[in-house]
Amino acid sequence: MDKILEGLVSSSHPLPLKRVIVRKVVESAEHWLDEAQCEAMFDLTTRLILEGQDPFQRQVGHQVLEAYARYHRPEFESFFNKTFVLGLLQQGYHSLDRKDVAILDYIHNGLKLIMSCPSVLDLFSLLQVEVLRMVCERPEPQLCARLSDLLSDFVQCIPKGKLSVTFCQQLVRTIGHFQCVSTQEKELREYVSQVTKVSNLLQNIWKAEPSTLLPSLQEVFASISSTDASFEPSVALASLVQHIPLQMITVLIRSLTTDPNVKDASMTQALCRMIDWLSWPLAQHVDTWVTALLKGLAAVQKFTILIDVTLLKIELVFNRLWFPLVRPGALAVLSHMLLSFQHSPEAFHLIVPHIVSLVHSFKSDGLPSSTAFLVQLTELIHCMMYHYSGFPDLYEPILEAIKREAYAPRVFFEASRPPWFTPRSQQDCSEYLRFLLDRLHEEEKILQVQSSHKPSASLGCSETSFQGVANKAAVLTESPCPSEGEKTLIERMFGGKLRTHICCLNCRSTSQKVEAFTDLSLAFCPSSSAENLSFQDPGSSPNTQDGDLMQASVLSEEPGVYSPAPAAFVCDSAVSETMSGSPPDEICCTDNTSVPHESSKILVNKDVPQKPGGGGTPSVTDLLNYFLAPEILTGDNQYYCENCASLQNAEKTMQITEEPEYLILTLLRFSYDQKYHVRRKILDNVALPLVLELPVKRTTSFSSLSESWSIDVDFTDISENLAKKLKSSGSEEARCSRLVPYLLSSVVVHSGISSESGHYYSYARNITGTESSYQMCHQSETLTLASSQSHLLGRSGPSAVIEQDLENKEMSKEWFLFNDSRVTFTSFQSVQKITSRFPKDTAYVLLYKKQNSTNSLSGNSSTSGLWVNGDPPLQKELMDAITKDNKLYLQEQELNARARALQAASASCSFRPNGFDDNDPPGSCGPTGGGGGGGFNTVGRLVF
């Protein structure tokens, strides 16, 4: 039969005829054959498999061998013995070299055919030795991949015990020798696939025998830390990183960075080669390990290595951003390297020439992933330009490239317009602002839910209604105590919290409700707003002396806002005592009636604050006081008390418990006269303070009270009063009232006499770093929202104080007027006097920006790129000197760290009761001189 088959495959018969005859030969395998005939058939099929001249001959060999081995298993077991397999592995087959992949494939198939035979155990023992020998010979990636396939299918062939550790180490070295010289995509894909198979084999061995993992990692580090110039380990070692447990990062990095046997040159080589691993397309967690090693070296103050590696590899890391497969890891490492290299702009300036072309590439390909990476890259680049300002010639092209296209106002408005707004008709800008903020908040919530794939929690409170019953603040939907990470952008920027406290005057039971707000709507005091009204119908002139009209005129049309009716109210003396010291025996109310002081209550009229002297200009401070003033709920506005089960008179107070970053104030200028059924606009001029202090009350421990106050304000008396109360009550909790300063940022002005007609324009302020000395100086002298405190202490009106500060400090040069398509320079005096000059032009919406307790504002953002952090650019010679001194300082810190490490090592061999003096020696003289000053000579400046 073997002669027939041999003659058939070498004949010139048509291929279909050959296939028919081969099928007959395969079917005859089930017939009985003697041992010699079987051996001849096995020998022929082996020769066809290993030395076949074309794919057809090799295919025939596989088919016939498999059929005859299945039906004549004892004969095949005798043929496929240890001697035969050993000869194939060590000597090859005739003209076929022993390292040919066909031999491994043949052995792989042979093991499958005799898997159920007892002699396979002898072959396993043989292969355990032979595969180790083969790995030590550094096989090519293709052969190593076939060997990995064999060992993955037959784990019994993997060396055991000590040989297993040696096998893993040698396999790591073999991977380090892999190379691919081809530039064709097909060959590159095949190469990556082969390396992946080998790394997966190592992963399986590490899982089966964990004791082999650490020696393998030691071998990896030995390979990449080698300083032998004649050998460059392959980047294919990066394929092993994804199989190393992340839990080992801390231990391994600490071991590497603190090992005295690891020289700086070796560590530098290792770090550089790990950064090269970012080029491996399928590597995972490489950026995590590289970043961890960078942090570990910084922790032991080996700054020289970090500086050298950063300057050497920063361009390579940046170039990896061109390739989408490795872009995430490269961007993570690039961000860490740039943000930690703070002593000099040298590293950043190495990549500056390449930024513009990369940005253009991201913009042109249009892929969503490229757009996302472009956002991250531009944020990083902008941060670096901010930090290393003073290079306009370098940064100008970058600033031009990273600018996004502007949105046309009409396009933005069409996308954000409320559905009930009629096109080309007068609309309320405050209503539009609330709708816009609420919509942005809701859409971001939806995106958060979609990204987390979790059901969204209920937002808790009733949603904002723009046509519902009026109340004092626009309330955002509020989730129960969202963490900072869960808050939306609107909540973080404009969100505050308002506590409403209602006390029944019959049973003294109380109820509290905390609501979120994005803006506060401020009503005018009845006594002031009734004097300057504008009717929508010019023909009607109601009697402004009518008391009903005065009360009704402040019932606002603004959605969600109302102004309380005037009434007497009762407030706790404890609050007054806290805010203004001990209360006097008698307090004069606005109606000039003297009210005797009681032990627990002070009687005050709800009409406060009135215009001073009956003809003064009310300020935003007065309106805020009126907004926060306690109110007695009587008459038609009685409170339903659940305890009394009936309507009762009640006292209602509101307190701001959490301040927003940006405070939006809406002045309720549009009111409705219930008697004459006409709409009016309140044309009163309102003084706009540049600096506003918002009282925020929150519960905190007394031990932290001193930390919660602004640093420039003396609250000694308040602290003493609180201390007395806390001491007497034994409580460690106190409700603190903190004055949070805000700076006026923009003003929206309405020009007209009704809500159905008119024109909007706005003033906005460019806040610069030139006002840092003024930012917090107002805290003990200027605006105070407690009017009673100002009167009791005999202070002057807040508006006068602000105006005086403005005149003295000339703070009115950074304002702009935005009127349709025209933008012009203006001054704060123009903003303040707009209503006095043009009676129909009144401030409507105010935006205040929260100020920090430090004497600094946001930096000057120069669009020209001269400097963006508020600091003028230094001369080149001075910058070079600073850079050089910073580098010397880092080297000095590194030497000190090494000295301490040596002392610690020697201390383990001796006993000293008091140990060593580990205090840092004085540093080198930096820009501020000495070793303990600020500037560049501080560790905080040099962050790795």
C-alpha cells in the first residue's frame, strides 16, 4: 500500500483523480496490516509531512498518518518512540534542520495520536529536558511560538521543580532576543501574535507555579538594566507586563529603588527601556509600571536619574501619541513626566516644535477617540504653558492651533432656547438662564447614568418650574448628599444650599427643609419699591399711596419667587448676640417704636431694611438682608402645623448653609398689581457693591471654628460668645456663621419699562492678578449682610465704604460693555451710575465670583502668551540661573538622601540611644537666598 501511495503522489495524474485514490487509501486503513507494512506506511507519511514538495503531499501525509495511527495504535506507538523523537529534536530529519517548525508540528500531532498510550509518559519526560535545551538555544519567535502551542496543549512537557524556574528565566531571555526587521503589516501582525503566545505560556506557568514569578521578574530586570552596549533587549518583553499582578507594584518598586546593589547606570537603562515598552501595541499596564517607577525614584530622591531619563525619552514618548494603539499609555506617561519636571522648561520645550502637527492630525482624522485625546492633550499643554510662561515666540503657534472653533450665538441659542419661548419676541433672560442651567444639569446626570450603567438615584426634590407658584429661590433637583465626584458641573459651579426653618408660634414645634439653589431672587422692600413704579399701560396711574398697592406691587411675576408681606416677626436673641455681641436693653425698630428687650426674643419689623433716611439708594446688601430676614406667616399665609393639626401663625427663617462658587442674584423688577391688574417694572436704582459678603451658616465642631473663619477677620468676640455657650451646654457642636466674600463679575442690564419689551445688554469684568492686595482687605471694613449689626455697631453704610475703596484703589479699569455685537471698554463707575444716567436701564441679573481666603486671585491670562500666571517673564539669563540652581538643589537633595540611607544602614549594626540627627542641612542659595525661604528653593516647587 505504501508503494501505491508513493507512486500516486509523485505521478502526473490529475489532482481530482489523486484525491479519489487517496480517499480509498484512507478507507483501507481499517484493514489488517502486519507490523512491517504499518511501519512502511508511517515512514512514508512522515516523509511526506516533513519533506513534501507541495501542500498536497503534506496534506496527504497528515490524512493517511492519522487514519493508520488510529486503527493501528500499537504499531504507531512502537514507531513514535523516544529514540525517534529525540533524533528529530537533536538531528532533524534527513535534509530538514532540527530547528524547523515542521518538526515541532509533527511531534505535536504525534503526541495527540498516542495520548492514550502508556509510552507517552516517557515522551513527556524526554520533552521536559529537550524544551529547556531548545529555549536555551534562543529559538526564533516562530519556533518559540510553536513550542508554546505544544506546551500549552501538553502541560506535562513543561519542566518541573527547579527546572521550571530555569525554564522561565531562559524563556524570558529568549523573548529579550526577539527581533522583527520587517516593516510589512502582515509580518508585524504575525510577529506580535507569536510573542503573545509565548507570553501567555509564561502566564500559565506563573499561575500554576507562583514560585517562578519572582525569579522571572528578576530576569526581566537583569535584561533591561544591562549596560552591555552590544546587546539591546527586545521591546517584546513588554508583553509580560500585563501578566504581572498589579498588587506587586508597591513591593517591587520599593525593592528596586532601595536596593544598594542597583547602580544608577543600570536603573537609568532599565527605566529607559521600560519607556520603550510603550511602543508595544498590545501591552497593558506599562504606563502604570513606568509611572510607579518614576514616583519610586522621586521618593528616594534620585533626581539625577529622573532628569536624565526625562530629557532622553520625552520626545519618544510624545511621538507615540501618533499611534492610536499605544496612545493612552503614552499620554499617561507624558503627563507625569511633564508635570513632575518642574524645575526647568527644558523637557517641555523639547516637544514644543512637534505639538502643532499632532494637534492638526487629531483634528483632521475626526475620530471620537482622537477628539477625546485632543482635549486631554490641550489641557496638559495649556498647563505647561501656564507654568513656564514667558516664551511667546514658542507658544503663539500652539495657542493658535489648540483654539477650537467658536459657536455662533444664534446656533447656541437655537439649541438652548426653552420650547415655550416664542421666536423673535421679548423673553425673560433670568428665566432663560435658569432653564439653561437646569437643562445642562439634567443632561449631565443622564450622561453619568449612561456611563456608569447603573440606575440613577432619585433627584429628591421637586423640579424647577418656571410658571408655577413663586418662591424665593430657584431650586435645583437635589440628590441626597452627592459626593463631589458625583456632582454635575452646574452643581459644582452654581449650586448652593438653603435651609428653611419654620417655627409654630402656638406649640413652638419646628420643621426644617434643605433645598438646593442655583440663584437667589431678591425682592425689593415694600417701602422702597412702591415709590418708583413703571406701568405697562402708560395711561393708567394708580394711587401709589394705597397700602394695598404697596403690598401687592412686590408680588413678583418671576417664576419661583415671591416677596413676603410686611409683618412683625420674632427672632432668637442668641443669633443676634452671636452676630453683634450682647444685645442692648432696647432696640429701635424702623417705625421708631421702642421694644423692651426680652430674655430670648427681639421684636423687629419685617419692613427692614428701608431706604436710609427715606430717600437713600438701596443696595444689593439691603435686598439680601430682606431676603434672609425672618418672616411671620399670618393671615392667608398661615402655616399648617401638624402638631396643632390646624393653620397657625409661624415664624419662617432661611439660612444659606452651603455657598456656591458663582452666586447668581436676580433683582425682581417685574411685579403685578393685583388691584389694577397691570404689570409694572420697579425702576429703583440699586447700589452694586464690588465686594459682597454672604453669611453662610453650617454646623461644625468648635475646635475647627478658628479654621473656618477668613484669615484676615478678627472674630475674637464671636469665638468667646460661642465658647461660653458651648461650655455651658456641654455640646461640642456649634452653628457657625461665616462671611464668604464674593467679587462682582458681571451684570445683566434691562433697558425698558416692562417685561414685554426692552433690550438686554451686559457688563463683565476681567479679573486679573493686579488686585491680589485688595482681594481680602474688605473683610473687616466693608459689606456686612447683617444690617442690624452695622447700625448697632455704628458703622457707615456699606455702599459708601465700597465706593471709597474704589476711588482709593482705582479698581474700575477692567470692565467691558457687551451690547449686541459691540464690545467696548468701560469702568465700574459707569456700571454703578447707569440707572442714574438712564432711568429705564436697571441692573437685573448679577453674577458674583467666590473669593478664596488667600491673597491671590486667578492669574492674568494673557492671550498673547507673554505670561499666563500673573508673573512677568524673567530675563533669559536669570531664568537660566534659576534652572541651574534648581538642578544643583536637586542634586544636593539626592546626596543628602543617599547619606541618610548609608547612616541608616550603618545604624543597623550599632546601637545609639538617640539615633542620628536626620535634620536636613541648609539648602543651596536659591532665588530667595538661604535654605528655608520660599521661591524655587522649596521642595514644594520641585514636585516629582
